Amino acid sequence: MMYISTRGYDKKYTSAEAIKQGIAPDGGLFVPETIPQLSKAEIMGMTEMSFPQISATVLSKFLTDFTYEELLDFAEQAYSEEKFGENPVPLVQLNKYNPREYILELWHGPTAAFKDVALQMLPHLMTASAKKTGENRKICILTATSGDTGKAALEGFKDLPGTEVIVFYPSEGVSDAQKQQMITTEGNNVHVVAVNGCFDDAQSGVKAIFGDESVAKELDASGCVLSSANSINWGRLVPQIAYYVASYVELLKYEEFNFGEKMNVVVPTGNFGNILAAWFAKKMGIPMKKLICASNKNKVLSDFFRSGTYDRNREFYKTNSPSMDILISSNLERLLFEVTDMNAEKTAKWMEELKTKGVYTVDPDTLKALQMSFVGGFADEAGISKTIREVYDRCDHVVDTHTAVGFNIYNRYYQRSGDETKTVFVSTASPFKFAPSVMDALNGAGYSNGRSNEVITNELSEESGLPIPAGLKDINKKPVLHNLLIEKEDMRQTVAFLCKEICGWRIKEKPAERFRRQSRGPAS
């Protein structure tokens, strides 16, 4: 299996090369030349497998320069009981009297968010890819986060030999719990930097750095090579396909569900990677009817699936579901490439228009192809809070603000469609990551005002009957280890500075001391 760029770069890459590099030289995203298939016999055989075995089976279809034994070893380490508990990705029936609704809990990992599923696997894939490609430089993982990817990347790569991690996050665009998780991260190879801007600013800055040849040359001279932990990296996205396959396999264990019967999937969506993984699972042969793309008030995707016009030139909202506060959904590029029969010219044109004008419109055939699989919708903060309460009252199940967006959109879809297809709601984060918003939803607006995060978290545990995740317990008592704040224009300069420092060009002062004395970042 070889990999190609969505923008038509003429070279093909092995999976190990694609994972190590992260992004194609022309700024495009790597995709497999073909989408491998799962037969009925293979899918039915998975009903006897553990999740690590299912994961290794799915990954072996895409990562053909890895052996199944290698991938199984990686999966067993990544999804160990110590990290994820007995079942890494449990599928739970919401109400035993309602055979239509199930929830896929993806937040049982170290950082209590769905990103853990991929980012506990990626370090194994990354280090193995470096060996397979003969890489002897230090790999610097550069990523932007809207809240969850950052901590999951830090947790996955911290103290991993041969790697460094630089995470950029919007200074005011993440929840208090997400911020505390990142800035208290221990590890000799982790670097956390706040950007004065929104997630789109941080993400655009990271993508620009990857596309800057002068940066690559400068870092190469320092003994570093950049790669990514965002879902722009195929090695981050491909492990996510496995849990959609596993969900269908789990449904097959229910007496009322037979092979060939379709399922709907509801995914809270910002950067489009998680729902794209579901689409790849569908194309592999997993029977799916609708992929329901649930957005918050930053409804650029909802508008796109309705009209065919992607327009980021709009007001940006900070909401109570901050991980979805995104106006540039990077992974949509991969979908457009696929549904246009791998038309790199069209894809590159649309991405250039997005970059220069902030807007593009797909042709009617492309829009029709998109609408065959996807349904879009959005919910505002009031709707999200109302839905949290409704799900709790109806199912005795507490969900976080992002998962609630999915329930809100699905409820409206079901009311107008009457679609009785069995539906899997993707639960992307523990409610404890957004405890103040969840408790306000359960007890009334403003309930959390004046209460400490510790008090609110303990009250949520008592109310829900759920234990506080280990990665969030007493997090406000941990020392702050990362306090760097820069302007978005200084991201390139900051990466160059940090990579020189971590790759051996040592200086007497600590980077943090230099940052604090400069309002616009360090001099390289």
C-alpha cells in the first residue's frame, strides 16, 4: 500500500514514510492509493477478537510495511488495562428498553478524551517508522490543539527516546481542565506554548511551518525533523478507523442485529478527523447508513453539507464545547479528494481558495456525493445544556458538552426522518473535563459560579456515580511547568528556537525565562 498527496505531488510514499513525514511536501495530506476491503468472513471473525486484535487487523490493511505481529504488539501496549481499563472502547446501550441507541465511550484513556485511542498508538508507529526509514535525526512532534489533542500527544510521547513534543494551544480557547492538564505535564521532552489567538490561528501556523522549506533546512542542520500528532498525520487518523469497525462488530453480538444491517454514527465534529475515520470504515465494508456531523455554534461544516459552500469568513464563537471551536476543518480535504475520484487538481484549487479567499464552493456532483453519506446540523450553548439534562433524565447517563452536541443534532434528525436505524453516538470526552458546564446544565445556569473546580468535580462525581478520572483528579494542585505565551506571528520563530535548544544548541537560560521577558516570543 502506497500513499499519495491530496494535491497531486508526483512521488508516492510507504506508510512508514507518510507517518514519519506527517504532511506531503506540497502541503497536501497523505491518503492511501486504494481503500482496502473487509470481507464478511473477516468482520464476523472479529466477534471473537479483543480490541487490540481488531485494531491490528484494521491497521494491517493500511500499513503494509508493518507486520501484523508488530501492530498487535503496539496495540497491546497502547491499549493495556493499566491505561484504558478492561475495555478500551466500550459500546453501551443507553436504555435497555430502546434497542436503537448506543453510546461509544472513547474517553477511558490517560487523558479522558477520545484522542487517547490514536495517540497511545501513534508513538509506537512513529518510532517504528523512523527505524524503517533509516531516520537518525530527532523527531520533533509539532501539533496544534483545540484542547484534547495536546494533552493526549504530550502523554503519548513524553520521555519517549528520540522525540520531542511542541504543543500550541489557543490561550483562551480551551477549558480550565484541558489547560491544567497541558501546563502541568511532566517529561523531559515536552514543550507547551499558548498562542494569543484561536485554534485556527494555531493550526494555520503549524501547517505553514510544515510547508516552509527554510524551516526544514534550518531544523535539519540542528539534527531535527518535524512530524505531526494532529489528524493531518495519517498515523493519527488510521487507528481511529478501528473503533468504528469494533462498534459494528460489537453490535453483531446483540441477538437483534444481523450482518448487513446498517448503523448510523453520530460524531461531534470540529477538525473532521474523527468522522472521516468513520467514513473510511464505511468504505472498507462496514454497513453504515448516515454519518451525522454534529457542529456547535461554529457551524461551518453544517452550512457546507447543506449548501456546498465552505466559508470561514464569519464570526468565531467561544462556546461551552471548546474542542469544536474551529472554522478550518483540515481533514475535509481528504474527503473532497476521495469523493471527486481522487481529483487532486480540484482539491488543490479549493484549498488554495480557502487559503486566499476564505471560501470555496464545490460542484453539484460533489455536493450530491457528500450528501449521500453525511447529514449536518448544529447546536448552540443553550441547546447543548438542555440536551445534557434531557439525556440524563431519559437515560441516567451524564455526557459532556461535545457529546451532547451529537445527541442534539440526532434528535432533530430522527424527528424529521423517522429513521429507526440503530445509532451509535460517539462520546468524545469524559464529562469531568467540562465539569462546570455539565453541572450548570444539570442544576441551572450559573450553578458553578463561585465554586472551585475541585468542588464542582466532586459534586459531579456524586451526582453521576462516576469516579473522577485519574488524569483529572487533583489536577489544580499540580505545579505549573509551562507558562509560555506568544503571538501567532511568532510560531515559526518559536519552533526554530525550541528545536535548536532541544537538539543540542544549549543556552544558559531556560526557554521559559526568555519567553517571560519578551512579549512576542524568543529571538532565534
